[in-house]
Amino acid sequence: MSKQKTKKLGYKQYERLLSEAHQKLEFLGQRHHELQTYFIAYVEFKGDNIIFNEWMNKRIKEMESELQENDKSNEQHLEASTAN
């Protein structure tokens, strides 16, 4: 059996990966804050005894699809950067 040759990441590549991870965390934090704000505004607008499950589920699905799209584009960028 031959050993698989794996290219180790260099300092600059690790730095880039950490930067991208930090950007993703900031993005998720912003989205979380937006969701909280929208939810609070919705509850205040509708008043007491509201049914918000459908609204919340719809919004969660929208956010998940946005995050998946962003993850796909980031993965493509990451694959291109590690191929060098």
C-alpha cells in the first residue's frame, strides 16, 4: 500500500480559512438578530393570542435555504483556494 500524499495547508491558507469562518459567524449572528427583531415586531403587531407557528416555520425555511446557498458558494471558494 502506498501512502496518500496530502498537501498540508500553509499559514496563509489557515489564516484565510479562519477569516472565512469568522465571516460566517458574523453573518449568522446578524441573521439571528434580524430574526429576533422580526419576531418581536410581529408579536407586538399582532397582539395577544396569536398563532405564529406557520410564520416562524416559513421564516426558518427561508433562512436555512439562504444559509445553504451561502455555504455552497463558500465551499466552492474554499475548494478553489485549497487547490492552489
